[in-house]
Amino acid sequence: MEQERISVPALNPFVKEYISGSSHASGFFDYKPFSQQSFQQRAEEVRTRGFKRDEVAGIIRNYMTPHHLTNEVEQSLQKLMNPSSVAVVGGQQAGLLTGPLYSIHKIISILHLAKEQEGKLGIPVVPIFWIAGEDHDLMEVNHVFIEKNERMQKIGYPERFVKKQAASNTVFDKKMMSEWVTSVFACLKETHYTNQLLRDVKRAVEESGTFTEFFTFLTGSFFAKYGLLLIDAADPVLRKLETPFFKQLILENDQLAEAVKKTQQQIKDVGFAPAIETGEQPANLFLIEKGERHLLQKENGLFVSKSGCTYTEAGLLELLEVSPESFSNNVVTRPLMQEWLFPTLAFIAGPGEIAYWAELKGAFEHFKMNMPLVVPRLNITIVDRNVAGILSEMEMPIERAVQRGVQQEKAAYIESVRDHHLHELVAQMKQELLANYEKIEARAAALHNGLMPIVQKNKSYHERQINILLQKSDAVLEQTHEAALRRFNRVETFLRPDGLQERVWNLYPFLNEYGPSFIDELMDQSYQHDGSHYILYM
């Protein structure tokens, strides 16, 4: 595996400014993300605070015990309990088959930065990945995309769930999930690794009951040996531990909402659009009612659920004492809860997370907490020999292909081989035909209005036939030059399938091609956490 660093600017203007070090963006954070001095300052600040380290370590140990309590994980747990330790934290939803590649890239970012900073700071640094098991938008996680006929095909898990239930509470049908996994693997070419991979995934299905457990089983099987700690944000035992801060979030709800609103206005004032849609009177909490997760809003001093149920502040506090597992965080309160819970040195963030964390500076200040360093996750594109060879023959720089794909080059190629004389003749014929129809329409209108519909119908018919002729001509062209056009399609599908590769492709086609060592090869690379985009040549 060879490596190349390129620049792929973020699409979000705020994120682009943040990564470039602009003061317009960095002013909404407490630390500069690419300064070792910032890491040192943050580590010293975190170690002055108290955390429920033993309790959190115990929850993680119990969560990982069934399958992934390796020696390396136990070492990480011991580090977490050490009062001088800090953590590198990140998280993601529980995608099927680990979800899009950026989830894997985020985990690699956490592990690499933790190892790097442990060496530089001389203190234990723990890698922690929380799974957003409380999220209830199953449509975001219930599918994968697999390459088929030079196109990415969406393969969705067919079971339908009526309730808006959290991923950690969504129990899947094991037979249906196993059949779905088989259908996904059927789209992969058979290699030396295919059968064993399929057996491993089917074992994960049998050993799991929910979307989150399935994700945890697979992720742990890849990264537990590197000491990665996994925790489910919806773990009921964790919820009980979080009760004191949930109480604060309820009691100081209005002040929190006002702090976020104020920061959002400051972001607007410097020319950026806020990323968080808060609504008029947000409560920034979810409540589980009859198995469904509903967002709370404020109305006339009361907490109102999307289901229509209404709660007083006292009523919510009482419910919190008896049923803490009924509460969960939203995009605003999850980072605050993370800061309260973990001794966080740095948070590994995707582009969207960087944008919305900026809007939380006032919220952190309200609770007298500093933000951790917000470090962009690694951006990685895998390039196989076939794609690399095609790009070389095209004399296409990899940076340009990753940034914008090869659609322009494909269109230019089609133009270069198209029979322009035929198109000119057809265009001339169409122009003459339409001119003659104008004369016919004028004459028909003068004779009798009843003729007009027939004339117009014939005109439309002839126009359609001319267009069909052009389409057939293009189809014959594409058939004649199929081999060349397939090369363009291959590059586009591999590098820019409706966005960057890491947002669409899944891990398993690469494991199927390169074997289990693929993860180890990704981990063995050297990376800089500065917003660069890495090309890894296989």
C-alpha cells in the first residue's frame, strides 16, 4: 500500500475556513486543532476535573465482555481509570456491515491520534468510540451500496419497523438479516476470502439481536486488538450514570437554548449559515414514550412531546429518577454529555460535526466547560490498480479525479466520437419540419379550428420520432465505444459515486478483495491530523 496526500477542500464554507485556520471559524472553539501546545493545555485542564472513571470503565467492560474483552481493551480500561489519563473520542450511527467507509476512517483517526498524543504528552490516552444507538432514523443505517455493472446499487434491509425506535432497541429478524447478508455478498465477486467473511458476518448476525449489537460485534472484531473502547450511547446503565447531568439539562433548559441561539447569531454575523435547526423553543432532549423516541419542545413553560404529551419540569425530573433510560440527547446535548462523562482530550469530527459544534460554544460556556480540541477525521480514498492504470492512461491527476470525477472527460470523449454530420442533418430536418408545420398550422386555423388538434398531434409525433432517432444514434455510439466508456464509469463509480468514495462505499468489498489484513494495512499508515485527504494505492 502506497500513500499520497492531496487537497480536497470541504464543501461546507465554515468547515473549509476552520481547516484552513481562519480566525473567523476558530473563534468559535476553545483550542486550535493543529497545535501541539493546544493538546498540552487541554490535557492539563482535563486533569484538574473529576470524572466517574471507574463507573464508566465498568460499563464499557460489561458492554464489551461478551465478545471483545481483549488484553488490549483491558489495558485501555485500566488507562481510563488512571486519574492522569485523557481520551480521544468520536462516534457514529450503527450502520449495517459497519456503514459507510467514513465510520472506519473515524475509528482509525481515533486510534492514531490517541497513540500519537500518548507519545507526545507522556500520559495515557484512551481511544473511545461511542455508538449512537439512541438514534431512531433507521433509514440512515438500514442499507449498503455495492458496485454492480459500473454503478453503485443500494441494497436495503427489507424488514420494516413502524415505531420510531432507537437502533439499540430495534430487534431484527435473524433469518431475514442472514438472507440480506447473503444477498449483499452475492453481489461481490468470489475471492479466496469470500466464504470466510460471509461465515463471520453470519455469526455476527446470530450473536446479535439489535442493529447496535450487530455493529458492535463487527467493529469490535476489527479494532478490539488495537484497544478501542466501544460504548453504546443508549446503554440503560450508562443512562443511570448520566442522570445528574440530565437533571441539569432539564433545570437549565431555557438558558441552554438561549446560549445556542446567541452563538448561532454570532455565526450568522460573520457570514456563515447555522447547521443546527433548533425550532422556536427547543428543549434539546428526546423522550421515549411507549417504545418510540420523540423530540421535546417548550411551550408556555411546559415540555411538549411530538406525540402530544405534556410535562412539567417537576414531572420530567420525577420521571428521570425512576426511568433515566427514557431520556436521550439530541445534537446539542450529546456533545455536552460527552464532555461531562469522559476526560476528553480531543473529539474526532466529520465535516458536519465541525459545523454544528461551532454553534455550541455558548452552551459549553454556560455549563462552565471548555470544548475539547475538535480534530477533523481522516479523509481517505482507496485506489486499486485498475483505476490507477486507467487514470494513468487518461493522464488524469488523481487529485482532480477525486475532487470532481471524470464526467467532463467522459462527455468530451463522447463528443469526439459522435457523428456530428448526422446530428447536423437531423437538426436541419427538424428545423425544416417545424417551419413547414407552422405553415400547416396557419392554414388549418384559417380553414377550421377542428383541424388544429390533429396537426399538433402529428407535429408532436414527428418531434418524438426525431428525438428517438438521436437517442438511438447515441445508443449505437455507446455500444460501439462500450469498452472506453466503461473505463470512465469505473473511475467515476470507484472515486466519486455521488460524492466521495468514503460516503458511499462499504468496507466489505475491500475486505473481500484484499482480506482481513486490509484493516491492518490501513492502521499501519502514517497520518497527519490536519484535514489532508489521503490516497492509498492498493
